[in-house]
Amino acid sequence: MSDVVPVVLCGGAGTRLWPASRSARPKPLLDLLGDGSLLHTTLERARALTPKAPWLVGAAGLEQELRRGAGARARLLLEPAGRGTAPAVAAVALQTAAEDPLLLVLPSDHHVADQTALAAAVTAGATLAREGRFVVFGVRPTHPATGFGWIVPGAPVPGGHAVARFVEKPDAARAEGLLAQGGLWNAGIFLVRARVLLEELEAHAAPLLAAVRAALPSRSGATCRLGPAFLDSPDLALDVAVAERTTRAAVVPLDAGWSDLGTWQALWEASPHDTDGNATHGDVVAVGSSGNLVRAEHRLVAVAGLHDHVVVETADAVLVVPRAASEQTRAVVGRLADAARAEAASAITGPRPWGQARLLDAGPGWAVKRLEVRPGEALSLQVHAHRAERWVVVSGTPAVELDGVVRTLAPGEVVEVPAGCAHRLVNDGTVPACLVEVQLGSPDEADIVRLDDRYGRPTTSLTDS
């Protein structure tokens, strides 16, 4: 399938998988099943289907993470803000219009157990797409789900069916009826020729297409940054903008062990279990417990006499919820966001675009962190209004900039950063630079004003450094 180009969608915050997934470290970048990040496994599936280099569409602030995950072959298309899957795919269709390939649209955060079945479905879909069809892939359902959209197949066509209609997240009674009449789950996977998609967008979503066209950069390279006009695009899913309106829609059944891994319950279902039905990750001890999902990221987690629950431990938060109620995790994140809690969007410990940060200890008005800056990376140039910092170099030879003065540091050196001082660290060496950071003053991670940032992060943020 040398005419198929993968389009990997890397948006979405994955709030139902909090506290592991946050907007600053979203679900596609997580290793949830022990075989690499979801982005990595998606790209591996795409690589097995077609030799064409993929396009990745995601947030500008995640550029470094996406590039590291995708490798040099991939092309990045970076959004100033998310506007749904329709504008994202429209941008790739415009960029590839001259070649007019088949665009295989793949969410970057799904699980597919059977690659052979996926390949067979995509092969059938490619035949339809080459004939001008807008192909959607419908997962054969295992139960009357109310959390997915459904597709009702119509008249048979070679390799699939015409689409009779789409049904958005039905109630339980209607889902039972859809299951009985052969309905399929909408997996959000599409296959369509670039020219056909542009024709359908012009017919059904012309303002969206115009906004995306105006946002395209004048020059296209390995990394394309969409301009501010992208924000004028309606926030629409590809289903709503095109699939539900076009007369060219066809559905190909997909029976490949698919899961959107959208909730902790879904992750438990997709994970390997021990003899008691527990799915565990990290340093976990379970005694007299069954049917649990337990994830330990930073320390030992022990459960006893616990059944059918989710327990997720991170450095700054612990979630405990019955598995059957794991959808309520989204409401927890909403409550945190309403209270302006930093934990809603970012973790105090974990990956950063430049390396790693780990909280070692904290108290009223102080915190101690371990920072590791990768070679060739840099913290943002920033100012804190209400806290001072002290950096102790443990290893490496980073450069420090303080109010415009730059000097190179050696292991053992100590740097004082007073409140109000514009500062940053840059590691131009060949080995990681490790430092201990002592913060004195306000512990509020929102006390950051970025003056310059190579990763495109906002000038003020709930994420640090």
C-alpha cells in the first residue's frame, strides 16, 4: 500500500486517565501496557502497513516530545491550539494535495491487538478509498457501549457497506438495539483520498477549510507550524464535519482487538491479569485482592482485601476509584481545574521537554528537586516573582544565564537565583547535566513568566521550567 500516508492524531488530554495522563504529558506519550508509549505502538502499526513516512498532528508545546517519539522520517504539523480532528486532517490534506495520497487517519492513543486483522481491514478500505469513498472503520462491538459513537451499516459494497447512519453515544436501551441490528463502534479511524476529503470539506465545512488554508505556512519542511488563523477554524471532529454529511461514506468492519483505552476500566480490560484478575504496573503487592488495576510509579503500593478498584500512584497524586466508576475521574480533574490546582494539568515530577524533574521533598515555602537536562536542551528563560532558587551542579557542565550574563558551571558549583532574576540553564555538552534545585518562597508553580522558550510553551504556565 505504497499510496497510503498515515496521519497520526496526537491531540487530547486523556483526562479520564488522570493522574497518569495530564495535558502537559498527555495519554499518547504514556506507556500504559508495557510495550512502549501509545504513540510508539501506533507508529509501529503504521510502519507495518505502509512504507510512507507519517504525518503527526499535535500541540506546538509538545514538539520535542513528538519529534523524539516519531523519529526523523516523520513530518510534524503543529497546532497553536486544538481545534478537533477535522481541521487537523484538513491541514495534512492541503499539504499533500499535489501527491493526492490515501490518508489513513489514526488516533495515537488506541490499542490494536491483532495487526493482521488491521492490515486486512485497511487493504479492503484502500480499495474503496481509491474509488472515491470516504472510508470509516467500524469495530465489531463486544457489548452495548454508551460511551462510543455507533455506525449502522447499509447496503453491501465490495469489502464493506455503505453507511446508513451514524449514532452519537446512545443511551443503554438504544445501544442494545444497535447491537442487535449489527451496529458497529466508530473507532475514529478513517481512510480517504486527499482530493476527496478536500472536496467534501469544501461542500460541507467551507469556513473550516478556509481557516486551515490561511493558517498553512508559506514553506513546508519536516516541521510545519500552523499560524494564528487556525484558531478561526470551528472545533469539529472529522465525523461531524464530513463523515456524517457525505454521500460517499462506507464502513469496513474491524475485528482486531481494538480499545480506545479511554478509561481505567478500558485499560484494565486490555491489560494482562494475574490469577486473581489484578492488572499491576510497578512495585505492587496485592494480598487477598482481585479484579484491581494498580499502578505504582514512584513507590511501593500495597493493597489488601480490595476488589474491583483502580489505584494509581504518582509523585504528587493518588487516585482510588471503583473500576465501574472510573469515568468519574474526569470530574475529579474538573474539580482540580476549578480550584486552579496545578495537578490538574501537570505533574510536579516527570518528563519535561528538556529532560526530567523529580520532587525530592517539600514543605511550607520550600521545595527540593532533582533536574536532569539532556544534551542540547535548555530550560526556558524565565522569571519568578515570589521565589528564589539555588542550583547545585551534581554532574555535567551546563551554562547558566542570569540577567543576560552567561557562564559555564562545573560539578560542585552553586548558583543563586534571586526572585525577579531572568534565568535559564542550557546544556550544550555531550552528557546529561544533573542539578539539585532548592526553591525558597512561593511553591506555586504558576509563578513563572517565560521570556523565551524553544518548545513553544505559553509565557505563563502551570508547568515548571
